[in-house]
Amino acid sequence: MSKAQEIFKSKIISDLAAKLELKNKMAVPKLEKIVINVGIGKMRENPKFKDFVLESLKSIAGQKAKVTKAKKAIAGFKIRQNDEIGLVVTLRHGRMYDFAYKLANIVLPRMRDFRGLDEKDFDQAGNFTLALKEQVIFPEISHEKAEIIHGMSITFVTTAKDLKEGRMLLEALGFPFKKEV
């Protein structure tokens, strides 16, 4: 069990149960998984793009990415069926909590002009999706070695029932949200 996961189980669950006025600690919302997606449509222009993104995702997430393929052809986007269109990493358990801790406490504070996360990035089920424009804000990626800059979307899938519970869970994990005016 990772250190971040131990902190979640020992401290955050009891704090959240008190805030949400839940008697049963099993009803406290938890992270199910974190999914990191990167589109590799630029691969047509640069054949090395896929390999570079695979390596950067492996160093950021700590595990190998899976290639996703198009299920059907879309002529408007020049995509044929079974074309490689993206890379995805699904984090669970210890790696998931370590990644969430790193993102909240190291990566987000390093972002230029960062004013907090926006509540409108939640869906109605309490899941949160964050879009990053550059991978170089992660400490594992050096600016000098980053030949190609690519973005990614990071989705936090939770067991929360609604937006309010999802926000309280991510705030308890240390994610900074914009202050409501």
C-alpha cells in the first residue's frame, strides 16, 4: 500500500464521513480509477510522435500505455477503421493515489497562471476531467529532452453520487478549486 493510499484510508475517509454526515465509512466516496488519455492524430505528420508520447506517459504514470484504435471510419477526420488514434493509461490502487498526490501537490502548483480547478469540469456523477496542454509540467519530463509538446486529459472516476460529493473528495485529496465569489 502506498503512502498516499494509507493517508487516504487513515485520515481522509473519517474526515469526509464527518463532513458528509455519513455513519457508515463504506458510503464515503472514493477514487475508483484515474484515466489518462492522449490523442495521437499528429502521428501522420511525425512518425516518432507515438513513441515519444508512449515514453512520456510511461514516465509520468509509472506504467505502460495502451494503444486505442478507431472503431469505425470517419471521413471528415481522415480516420479509417482500426487506425491508431490514442493512448490510454488506467491507474488503480496505490499508483492511482500516488499520481493524485503528485498532481495536486507538485504538478498543479507548477502551472503558469494557475488559479484553481473549475467546478464545471465535473459531470453529474461526480467524476472530474482535467485537460492539460503540456506534459512538461510533470517533474519526470525535462524541458530540454521534450522534443514534442503534447496535451492530455486526466479523468478521475469516483464513487460519488453527485458533483458536491465529488468536489469534496478531490478537495480532501488536496486539489485546489477556484473560490466561489
